[in-house]
Amino acid sequence: MPKLEPAALIVHGGAGMIGPAGERPARKRAMMNALKAGAAILRAGGSALDAVVASVVVLEDDPLFNAGFGSTLNIDGAVEMDASVMVATPARNREGEATATAGAVAAVSRIRNPVILARAVMERTPHIMMAGLGAEQFASGVGIKLCAADEMISERARERWRLRREKENGSAKHGTVGAAAIDARGQLAAATSTGGVPGKMAGRVGDSAIIGAGTFASAWGAASATGHGEAIMMASLCRETVEAFGAPPPTRIAQVKIAELIAPQGLEAGIILVDRNRRVGFAHNAETMEVGIFHTSSGLTHRWAEPMPILRKPRL
């Protein structure tokens, strides 16, 4: 039987503007509930994949976050959601490398928890990504209940859409939720879910559905990103960051990669990480990013993370 090691989990609620002060206590409670859901699985010896999905589901169900119920609306006033999962297992193949699998969904409107559908794509199809109506038909076929598209629109999201159309919306711009974890047996997993960019064109797909951009996991670690989706996709941010893992701590690696790959585009992004040595890290260049961290040895913590320092000559 393999030796059991400590487990670790990090969750994010999006990087962006600071947002209304009145929402901060409720957001913190939701983040802690998400963290507790994943931590309970890891403490019981469960898998990293189960933990990250459970954490993301909690945030998808909360209308304060731009994922699942309460997702931001596109230019036509409709919800279109993206999500992905990826897992790397310590089991070895004949080449001696960790095995990895992934699943993603894009532009779905009738799924309460897109992250669960992304996992189903990974586990129950030969594909990595499914989109739109086809993804929803697949969901129905595997027993994932569909809902009416209007049921996914919260009053908060609808009001923000109205204000945006009137060019009066200067409120918070939090986007995307995600989690990354390593369990006691060394499995690494990441999951990401979003309603996308406020006021996006119908059919637009962001980084949260793209393996390597918004989500990535390998034998070295796992990552989930948030922020400007097009910038994250152009940079393949999660893959580039995980593949840079080495001696420096994950936070330093994240800072360097955002400085190298995102800042030159003049845009904002954030990333959370866990490596195979059970170290967690995060960095962003937005106004703030909300994170929650669990480690077997230190328990649960919540942070409103300040922007990373400006790196004039970013290097590892």
C-alpha cells in the first residue's frame, strides 16, 4: 500500500476589482464553505479530483460568483458557461510518466454545475471538450439534469446586465472560480468554471474551457487561472506555469510567469497552484484575488490577496 502523505488544496473566487464592501463577508463565507467541502474529502482520504470538483460546485451554486447560477450574462442577456477539469495520477505507464486525463465543456446554458459535466466528459467519453447543445444532450443522456436557461440567471446578474447596457455599471468584475489539489496518494487535480466576460458576444469561449490555459495538471503540479481569458489563452498560462515548477516556491513561479506572459499584454490574470511537494502558491496583477488554502498540517485560511509586486527583470 502506498505511503500516505499530507494533502493540500487551494481555491480561488476570481481576480478583478475589489467589489462592493457589503458583499465581502458573504463571499468569504462561501469561499470557506468551498474550502471545507474539498478539505473534508481530502481529510477522509478521498481523491484530489473529488476535492476540487466539490469545492467548485459550492461556488457555482452561490450567486455572488461568476460561475454556475449567477453567471454573468452575454450581450444578449443569456448565460453561457465554460468549465474544465484535469487530473494527473501517480500511477505510472510503460514510459514511466504520470497519466493525465481532462474534460471540458463550453457555452452551456442549462447545466447547474458545469464542472460536473466537464468531469463526465472526461470520464465517460473519448473526447476532451464538448460544447453547446451537444454537451447538454450528452448531460441528459448520462443523467445530469437539465434546467431551463432562465433558471441559471440570478437577479444580481440580470441587474448588472441592465446597468451595463445603460453604461452605468462600474461595479465589481470578479470572474471565474477554480481549485487545485494534491491528495494523500499523490494525485494532482485542477478544476475551473466561469460564466465568462460580462457583455461577451454570444458563442464566445474563454480560457476556463481550454486545457493548458485555464486548467492544467501534470506529475509536477496543478493550476487554475482567472482573469482576462484571451490573455490567458494566448499565454497557455497554466501549462507554462506548471511546467516551470522546480526549486523556487510556487508563488514565485506564478509571479514570474504573470510578469512574463500576461503583463506585457497590458491585461490582468491570476493563478493558483499546488506542486507535487504539497506546496501551494498564487499570484495576480489585478486589484485583488480571493483565495482559500487548506493543508493537512495548517488547516484552513482565507485571504484577499494583494497584487503581486512589479518584477522589472522576472526570472526564476
